[in-house]
Amino acid sequence: MHDKPIGIFDSGVGGTSIWAEISDLLPNENTIYLADSKYAPYGKRSKEEIIELSIKNTEKLLEINCKIVVVACNTATTNAIKVLRSIYDIPFIGIEPAIKPAAIHTKTKKVGVLATKGTLSSELFSKTSDLYANNIEVIEVIGTGLVELIETGRINSDEMHTLLASYIKPLVIQNIDYLVLGCSHYPYLIPILKKMLSDKVTIIDSGEAVARQTKSILNIKKLLNPNLEMGTHIFYTNKDADILKNILRKSNTKLNVSELDF
Ligand code: DGL
């Protein structure tokens, strides 16, 4: 049981930003990553479709014998994790925009949240926002088109710079001092975002928190892998393996990336 893999899924390649944090914190755990790129972006889909796709991905990860599932997608977490937890008898870890730390630390009382339409319109996001951010201004921006560009390998393209600038400029004018990245694809945009934002704006993403939560739940459930060797990592995509390989190329791990129909 203990050396069974941690299953991770996302609507595409973006959740590898979460995988990287998990494999850093838990280097001896084995992982299986599913990039559901064929159906990306989830952000535009209905809640029902997102639930259906999340069930499909979970079924695949269970078939491969995963001991825990990390939903490395804000859109899938905010729309589907409740249903997943009600169906399956294994632990699920989710990811949500990190509004809480931003709300606690903001001095200008203005926080920007960049996320998908599916996340920003979800009940879970509005609950979290009401709970932690009721005395500050939360400026929500839908990152329309960003996931599509990342999914087609255009992270550093001119189109990306132009699109991102159109989302970020209004936030700068409104004097935010925290920018919350509410989509697991967006950490790959941090180098560009840093050039667009002054040092006074702190960028927050949830990757590290998800990795810590994964470790904590594995520990509580007594599922941590006691083996001391380095874990193995397998990546599957139902679209283009080259895009996934490319986004992973900076990781030091030996990569095992292939295409799979799911
Ligand atoms: N990585 C997904 C998220 O965290 C992207 C959503 C999408 O596919 O639109 O929300």
C-alpha cells in the first residue's frame, strides 16, 4: 500500500507546477500525473462537465492503483471535489486560490485574483472569499485565453505578453499589493508577471501549501512511503506528449512521459 503512487490530475500540463512541489517535499514517493489536455480548458465548462471529467480522471488513477488523489486544478477542485469525496473512499487533496494569506498581509487592502471563470464563479470560491476577505477589496480577473496559450506551448509568446499585460495593468492601477494565482497553469507565468509588477506586489500561488497538505494527510492516514530510494514519476497526457515534456524539461527528474487515451 505504502509504495503505491500519489495520483495527480489537472485539465492539462499546468498541474505539473503542483507535482514539482509534491516531488520536492516528498522525494521518495512515486507519482502518476494525468494531463487531461484533450478536454482543456476546464475553465469554460459547466460544473456538470467538470464533475464528469474529474470522475473520469479519478477512475483512471484508481485503475493505476493510486493511494491518494491530488486534484491539481483549481477549477476541478472548486467545482467537483465535494462530489469526488462523496463517491470514493480514498483521500483527495484539492487546490484553491490562496486568498487567506493575501487577505491577512495586504497593506493596501486590495488583492488581485487571477483565475478561470469556472473557479471565480464557483460556490467554494465565493465561500472562501467571504470568509477571509470581507474587509478588503478582492479584484477578480478571469484569465481568458492563458490556459490555451500554455497548452499549446506559447508561454513566452508575444500573444501571451499582450494578453497578460491587459489583465495585469488594471490591477496595478488599482494599487493591489498581492496577486493570487488561482490556476495551477499560472505559476509558469511568474517570470513574465514579475517583469510587469513592481517589487511591491507579492505573487502567491498554492503549490507549496498543497504539497504540505498532501504530506500531512499521508502521514495522518499512515500512507507515507517508508522506502528511502527516490520515487519514480510517470506522466500521461491524452494530447501532445511534446508539450508536456517541454514544460517538465527544467525538472531534474528522469522523465517518463507518454500519450494515453483516457
Ligand atoms: N489548471 C487549471 C486550474 O487550476 C486550469 C483550468 C482550465 O483548464 O481552464 O484551474
